Amino acid sequence: MAGPLLSSCPDVACTRGFEYLVGVERLDDEDYPAVTMGQAAELLDVQPAFLRSLDAAGVLKPHRSGGGHRRYSRRQLELATRLRTLFDEGLTLAAAARIVGLQDELDLAHNRIEALENRPEDPTGTAEGPAGP
């Protein structure tokens, strides 16, 4: 029985002579393009034409295989789902894309605010530290 697939250096980072495993671990990466267009359409319950329209509009850029076939990551499938929900509510694709972009910006801003609020204060009594010269 064959053991796990190991990559050889220098294709994959090596540390102290040990090689990292490759293969199925990549499926845990939400940016790994593991899903074909047909699979994505089935998972999302959409027609492949919908996914092609997202690509044509520049809203969602799938990865391309060596043969030029579209491949989608989990993150891209989540984005397509969000867009489809808004599209189904009657918004245009451009409006749906804008709303999703604004939602993402708002989430990022909330995360930054939370990080700043949870940052420990320094000895001067301010979160930012002493003022410059």
C-alpha cells in the first residue's frame, strides 16, 4: 500500500529536511479551486450560464484549469450564493455586486473597530501610545 503523497523540495517549502504533505489538505483551503463549473452549478442550484455571466461581468473570476475550464473555490461559491440571493430578490447584477462589496467593506470595518477596542492600552494610558514629537 502506498504512503501519503509527499512533494519534493523545492516545489513545496521544506523545513529541516521534512517535506510537507500535499493533496487533500488543499481542500481545507477556502481559496483552492476544487469545484468544476458543473459541480458548482449543481451545488448552488443554478444554471452554468449564471456562473458564466458572473465571469463575463467581472464580478467573479474563477480559476482556469490547464485546459481553460472554470474551477471555483469555496470562497467563490459563497460569493456566488450571496449574489444569487440578491439577484433573486430583483436586483440587477451590478447592484447585487455593489451591495456585496459594501457588505464586505462594512464587515472589515467592524473587525478593525473590534480589534482596536480590544487592543490593550499602553502605559501612557492611551491605546495608540505617546504622541509623536
